[in-house]
Amino acid sequence: MVSSLTQSGQAFLNQLVRGLTGGRPEELLVVLIGLGCTAYIIFREGGRVWAFLYFAAIPFLNWSFGVIEPLCLVTPGSGEPGRVMFDACLMENVAVFSKGVSLHPLTIVTGLVFVLRDFVQRRMGQRVLIVMGLGIAWAFYYAWPVIAIASGIAFAVSELADWALYTFTRYRLSTRILLSSAVAVPIDTTIFLFGADLAVQLQLGEPAGTMLHPANWIVFVIGKMVGAYAVSMAVRRREDAGLFNPASV
């Protein structure tokens, strides 16, 4: 019994180390020092729980898109789900979806990143850009280079649009969350899917258009907006209940 628990604990520790180092356990010390310095910078700039969650979400999501396969919702017209999807699709090919439809399990979580940024800005103001930059920088360590570049550009462009809308409008918080996400999500999705499409061509030999096509774009946008909408409605209920000032920044 004790031996089994010890083995389970060791296996968990090994997985944790591999996760922290992106599968390069020999670099653990360097990574811990780097993460410690990053945490110190965020804390010193006024970041607390929301800021650390926001920072961690960026490289985590970049990593997940490189190692977790999307769910195959509709089989492509070729009849072959492809190596970037599970073998079993939920539906046979539909004429209008000639390239099939896939959905990454963490798509909704990706939409919540924009909401996290809005919460971080309420506490840190414009210094939220520092946290965003640190997250993007670490994404290059954890993700495929092509994915990291595409995601970095996508995050930078879409988050700046999100930041600008959130900063310069005076709607109440719940409305700003929804509007800023509605602007940022389509931008992020377009740039990211372009990079993901290029990545699976280079890494897996998939044909062009495997990830970037209208059906996938629509599914990704809807998936991300579901998370943003859920949080926006939860915040609105708190506003209506008078739990905090609806116009608070």
C-alpha cells in the first residue's frame, strides 16, 4: 500500500516537473528561477490572484493547443479525420462542411482569458500590459514555435483591441466584458487558426486548410464567446444586486 502511494506520488511529481518544463526536466532549475522572477515582477507591479491566473493561462493554453488533440465534430469530405483530430467523429460528412469541423476542448477557457484581462486591469490599470507581455514571452518556451508566434501575435493584437475598448469606453463592467470580448475574440481566432494551420502542416504534414476554414472559425468564436457571456451575466447579476459599483473600472 505504502509502495503504491509512493509510486503514485513519484508519477505525479514527474508529470508536474514535465508540465513546468515543457517536457524538458533537465531545465527545471532555470524554469523555477525564471518563474520566480516573473512572479516577483507581477507582484511588485500590483498583481494578485487575477493577475497570476491571467499570466498562467497564456502559456498554458499555447501548450495545450500543441499537445491536446481537437475533438472531431464533423468528418471532412475526404472521409479521413486527419491526424489532428480523434479517429471517431460525432457526425458523418455534411456537404456544407467539406473540410469537417473540429473543436478544441479548451476553446471556452481561451475566451475566459479576455475576461481575466479585464479583471486584472481593474486592479492594475495600464500595467496589465506588463502581465500580458510576460505571458506571451513564456508562451514561446512552452509551445511549438509556430503556435507561439501565431498566438503571440494574436494575443498582442486582440488583447490591445480589448484593452483599448475596455479602457476608453464608460459602459458598466459587465457590458465592457462582453463588448471587449466580442471585438477581441474574432481577431484572436483568425490569427491563431492561421498559425495553427501552418503548424499542423509543418509538424504533422496535414494539408492546408485543416484548421483555418469558415466552419472552424465560427465554432471557435462561439466557443470562446460562451465563456465571456457566462462571466458577463454573472457580473451583471452582482451589479444588479448592488454588490459593487457597475461603473467601477
